[in-house]
Amino acid sequence: MRHFGPPHSPRVVENMRGELHEIVKDLIDGVAGRTQADIVDDIAYPFPVTVICRLLGVPREDEPRFHAWAEQIVENIGPGEGDQDERAKRRTAAVLALATYLGELAQAHRRNPGDDMLSGLATYEGPDGSLSDTELITTAALLLVAGHETTVNLITNGMLTLLRNPGLIERIRDEPDLIIHTVEELLRFEPPVHFLPQRVALDDITIAGVTIPKGSSIVLALASGSRDPAHVHDPERFDPDRPYIQHLGFGGGIHHCFGAPLARLEAQIALRELAKRLVNPRLVTDPPPYRPNSTLRGPRHLLVEYDRVLPYRP
């Protein structure tokens, strides 16, 4: 957590707010003069990728390379289409290529450190010593992939949900702070991560009369848990006005996503600006085409028509 802010610099993410606004402003300016945009390609993908590259210290010109690796890793996680052995091979090859790239980049940052996270991780000496090369590479790989693929889906799922509830778009224009509860409800109702496939039972667990033995592999269905009717009233309804919104969108316990503050802020800014600036936005295709992956769930493309784009107003 240290190089992401806590415990010594808890406002690292909050202090990025102005920079995040500027990135989103420029991206939305880029679709002005048109009447149709792909929310994924034009906004939801380039925004978090730009941010995570800056945070980690990854050269922006290398983005196409790790985008290809990240796509292979993400597309082949968990259940999906095609031969499972072939999917596993593609994922392993992409993981190895990304690890090699990050290992070389980490060494370069160790020799010439900057003020980025990768430099901090590579040079840090704490009470337990420094990170091993393996720990450094796996941490950087997780941050790089999770730092943009999941947020792409959160923003895209959010825009799709808003377009299916156009009254909310009007409300967000009039009540800007509503976006905070809207994003929390999105994380409950339409989360980017539906399954966690890599967990192990620490003890015998009995659920509905069935005992899961200690040591068994477990797949957690986060999306199902967030719609538990025993915990959430009317769970199939999207309602940002719920008095109490609790979800598993960022996991929990020691596995809680430490990028959660950044993901929340990115989604709030992107969705609020899209709601404010796109005039009369409407879906071209509903449902849109989805990625062939049920673990990380989101549209591959989201085509939206609109009458015009309003100028940016702080």
C-alpha cells in the first residue's frame, strides 16, 4: 500500500483529481464534432490506461505491447469459449511476456528511480527487507492489468446502465454528488469482476448442507453475493438512492482491492462528465457485444449516438 499512498501519503489519489479531469476532458473533446462514439475505444479504455501508465512509470509508447498481453490474460481467465488447454497456453505465454517486460523495466527504474510506483517498489527497503524480483514483477503485473482492464468495464457497464435509465442522466446533471452513490450501486448491480477463481478453503465449510473440505479450490461468485436477496432489498433493481449500499465489488478482507479509491474516482469523473456533456445520448445496439469472458464482464464495444457535445465546464 505504501507506494499507492497509505499510510504516509493518504491523499495520493485525491491529489490526482485535477489531472484525471483533464484527461477525461480531452477524451470527450476528441468525440466532439461527431454524432457517434464507442465508449470503450474512445473513453473507457484510454482513460485508465493513461492513468496507470503514469502512476507506475510505464512508457506510454509501450502501451500497445502490454495491451495485447493484458487482453490475452484477461480473455483467458476463468470459464470462456474455446478449448480450455489452448486458452491456458495463450494466457501462460502472455504472462511470461509481460513478466519479462516488467522485469527489465523494474531493473531500469532501480538504476534510475523516479517518483513513480514502480521506482518506489523497486528501491524500497522496509522492516522485512526489499521485494524479491518475483514479488516485484507479480505486483507490477497485477497493478498494470487490474489497474485498467477492470476500470474499463466499470466505466462501460456504468454508461450502459445509465443509458438504460435515462432519468438518472438528467439527475446527475442536476445533482453532481449523486454520482458517488451511482458508482457504488454500479459496483453492486453490474460489477466488472463477477468471479474470483483462485481461492482455497482454510477449513471445512458447510453451505446448504454441503461440506467443502479444507484445502479445496473455491470460485467465489462476487456478483451473486452482491445480489443476495437475503441481504439486499429488491436486488434486481438499479437504485442509487438505496439508504445502504454494500457490495463485494472490491473483494474483502486482506484481498480487498487497494486500487479501489482510484477506480472509484476514475468512474465518478468519467461517468459524470459523459452525463454532463453528451446531449441526448442513446444506445445504438442493446445489448452490445460482450467480451467472451464471464469472470471480467463488460462490453467489448459500446456504440452511443448523441446530438452534440457540450463544452467542458469545471
